[in-house]
Amino acid sequence: MPIEIQQPRAINRTWKRPDLPRLVAGGARKPGVQDRIFFTEQLALLLETGTALHASLEALIKQTTNPRMTAIIHGLLEQVTEGKSFSIALGEYPELFPSTYVNLIEAAEEGGFLDRVLQELVNMDEKREQLKRTVTSALSYPVFLLLFSLGVVLFVLMVVFPKFAVMFTRIHDELPGTTLFLMGVSELLTHHWLPLSIGLIAGLAALGWWLHTPAGNHALDTLKMKLVFVRTIFLQIYLTQSLRVLGLSLANGVSVMDALASCRDVVPNRIFRQFLMKVEDKVKEGAGFAAAFQEADFIPPTVRQMVATGEESGSLAHVLGRIADYYERELGRRLATFSRVAEPVMLMVMGIVVGLIVSSLILPIFKLSRAVG
């Protein structure tokens, strides 16, 4: 089935949206993903029951508790009342309604199936939030163990070791190498903790600043796509995010160029964005999706084959959605495995470090007791 090729649409911004600071009292929470999910789901339910769009927006104003979200719905209602299309109105709030959302709404308005697309948008947002929760849950416990271990080590070196330093001076020449090393580290931390803290904070601030520069951002994106284990995790995240948007967009009549442009907004990695731009170029040249996927060495062979099959059979949108679902499940399993493995590994490392520190204290005490006896 031939793929429609159009240039990405330009959103008409001649309408001046309401001044939110004027409409909203100070301190109101900025609308987020959960506000968008609530708005989309409630609007889908109202439209499904036969309520007109204008009346649905009026009802949502009464249901919304966030003043900023209420102001946004007021703006949408004003534009719709003036005769603007709903997609154009949504395009005035890109911080809440991304291009994927706007493009799908535009296609749904033209096709007359707005309520169905709204429900699909709810499902997409919920799956994206579930993916974030899965990643956070898998990484939170290993990070906690790492920070706890670091805190224990610092406490021992800065509080416990200095109390034994005077005792160990009598047998300084007989101390094990690990004890001498840890005593040196303890003395450094105890007497120079302020400049070390300032240097650490300054270094972290400089690193954070550099990572926000184009060079640092590119280096971090490249690292994500190069490291063996990290590469697999991030690639599965990017494939899940981008292919779900592509599949949903193409299935609902969004042009391929608009769909690919939306994917660039979804995926934060510049390396993967360059791949999506190559897909756009191949589609413009008439080579199709499969050609670009075949040339990308980081795309798994299974994905390449499935995309080629879907394109040949005219079921590309369905295939892309299935691939996204598969990698979402695979990513969940991989992160769960990582979390289960990381826990005993971190505990083992923590035990080794603490054991090394304790042995560095106990052995000199034994030698000191023999010297006294």
C-alpha cells in the first residue's frame, strides 16, 4: 500500500492565546501528563456519549481542579467557538499537547473518529508513564544501596578511623598496607573536607553544565548508544517510544512525514533522531521505511525484517505497534532481571568494602595487644 508523503504541517498561530498569569492565581501547579490524561479521557467519554465538542469543553472546565488547566481549556473553548479547528487550538499549547497529539487530532477530525483517537492517546500516555515507572522502580533500589554504602564508608573513615589513629602510631611500621591507605584517606577527608566538598560540587556543576551544551549532549547520547548493556536498554526505550507513535499515527491517517516529525519530538537522543531523519529522507526518495532500517546497524535484525514485511504487506502501522508492545514487555523483563541481579551484587560489594575496612581496624588492634602484652 503506497505511503502518503506530505510535508509536516505548520500550525497556524495567528490567534493569541489567553494570558495564563492573568487568569491564574500564583502558585498553581503547571499542568503535566496526568492532567493531559484526565482531559483526554474525559473528553473521549463525553464525545462517545454524543456530547458536542463545545459542550464537552464547557463540562471539562467545571470538572478540572487545576486553575492553569482550567485556563487552557478556556482558551481551547474560545478558539473552537470562533470556528477554529480543535487541532489548531491544541497546537497553541505545545508544552502540554505535543505534535503527535495535535497531528492525531487533526487526522481524527478529518476522518470523523475523534473519540476513538482520544482513547488511543490516553492508552499511549498511560503506557509511556508505565514505562517511566518501570525504569524508575528498577533503578531506585540499586541507587539507594550505592548511596547507603558510600555513607557507611564515609562515616567509618571520618568518625571511626580518627579515633584509632593515635593508638596505631606505636606500631606504624607494622600496619598493613590497607590500614595505612585508609588512614591516609581518613586524614585527607577529616582535615580537608571543606575544599574537597567545594571541589566536588564545582565539578558536578561543571559536568552538568557541559552535558547541557551541544558537545556534551552529543557525547552523552553517543555513550548511551555505545555501552553494551546500557545501549540495549536505551535502544529498547527509543524503539518503544518511536514505533508506538509511528504505528498509532499511520493507523489513524496521519501522513508519514508528520508522523516521523512527531517521533523526533518524542525521542530525546540525537543519534536516534538522526536515524529518524534518514528514514524521512528514504521515504522522500521513494525507498520506503525498510531501506533506512536495513542501513542502521543498531536496529535488531528482527525489527528490520518485520518492518520490511509490514511495508510489503501494507500493514506497516499494525506491525510497528506490535514491535512497540514487544519491546515494552522485553524492557520490563530486562529491567526486572537487572533489579534482581543488582541487589545481591550491591550487597556483596558493600560487604567486601565494609569487611576490608573492619579488617583494617581489627588486625592492627591484635598487633597492638601483642605489643602491649
